[in-house]
Amino acid sequence: MTYGPAPWQQASWDWRAAGNFIGGGAGSGLIAVTVLSGAQGPWAAVLLLAGMALVGAGLLCVWMEIGRPLRALHVFFNARTSWMTREALVAPLLLGCGLAAALGYPALAPPAALAALAFAYCQGRILQAARGIPAWRDARMAMLIVSCALAEGAGLFWLLAGWAHGSAPLAALLAGLVVVRAVVWRGWRRGIAASAAPRALAALDPPGRWLWWAGSVTPLALIAIAASGSAGAGVATVSMASAGLLVAATGAWFKFVLITRGAFNQGFALTRLPVRGVPRAGGGRTT
């Protein structure tokens, strides 16, 4: 038997915190996929700058959420234990290498991609470190956030520049990332079924269904149509762009709900209460 109040939703992080995970995840994923695509020239610069803009917008949201913004530099002082500090330390490296690559220094493109992956991983570990929130502390959380970031980045790549730099391998990459995200999401959802509050599951399931049907099944069908060869070039381009849009939009909606509506803590439980006259485990009686 358990005792204590019902779980309640955390109120420390709102839409601004969600904006960091949405913008930072999609932006870092876009940077990584752009570098992996081998895109060159002005379009590569545009995509890298777009990814950095999303990351910067997410960091700005976090800065807006801080009660005392002038103390934001304090986030850099706890790298030994804080994943938020590690995220903050990776961000300048990501933005610096990304900007250099966009300005015509291709040697810094691979470091930018690695920094983007590290940034997304730090975001996942930030949530996983919240031990009091069952929906966040699951061991699959970091993998889920990274897979969301890469899938959303690939989706944005096809939405923004697929007509210019798309290829069969990149279409297969988008499909593969969508499948990985869906599989990790299903595993995460099963993992929290027994520990998350019913109200948390009720909030998380609708965007989860959107992530599955509109963000996974439908994009895969659109990718198959584009790859079938029976559709013309225009239809294939529209199909891939639509698939990219659905992947990115459903991922953003899922993360928004994950942060703002599904973050119920576990409450507290007192499994052993002192009862007058009953011997204690260590000997003696309660008084």
C-alpha cells in the first residue's frame, strides 16, 4: 500500500523550455544531416545557417525563462555534474564551427556535425536526469531525443532543399531515421507505462499517435511513392517535402507536450509508517 498525494505536473519548465528542445533538436539535426549530405555552395550555407538559427532560438527561449537573465553565465560553472552545463559548453563550439563551415571553411563541417550530435545528446540527458519525473527518467530518453533531432533535421532538409540536393540515399536516410524514431518511441512508451501517472499518459498519448501515424506511417508511404518511379519528378518532390514537413511537425508537437503537459512527477510514497506499539526493525517500540 502507498501513501501520499497524487502526482502533480511540474511547473518549472514551460513553453520556453520546450522551445529549446524543439529548436535545438531540429536545428542540430539539420546541421548534422546537411554535413552528411555533402551539400556544397550557397544552399549548404543556407541550411547550416537555418540550423544555427533554430539552435539559437532555442537557447534564447531558455535565457528568457531564467528568473535572473544576467546570471545566465552561471550555467557554465558545473560541467562535472550538470548536463545543462555541458549543453551550454557545446553550443559555442556548434555555432562557431557551423558558422565557419557556412562561410566557406569545409574542414570545420565535420566538427560542426559532431558538435550537433553532442548537443542533442546533452538535451536528452538533461531530461533523463530528472529522476522525479517518470516520463523523462526512462533509460531510452536520450536515445529518443537524439532520434527525434536527426529525424526532424532530415525532414527539414527535404522540406527546404530536397528539390536541389535530394538523392535516393538521402531519401533512404530519412526513411531509416523515421523508423528508428518510431521504434525508440514505442519502446519508451512501453517503458513508462507502469511508472508514469495516468494523467501524464493521457497527455502524451495523443501526440504519440500523431507521431506514429502522421509522423511515421504517412511519411514512409510518401517516401515509397517518391521512390517508386511511377510518379513524375514534380510529384516525387512534393511527396518528399510533405514527408519532411510531417516528420518535423509531429516531432515538435510531441516534444512540446512532453515538456509542458506530460511532465508529472511521481508524487511521494511512504511505504512504511510508524505505528504506536509496533516493534521497529532495529529493535524497540515506537512511542
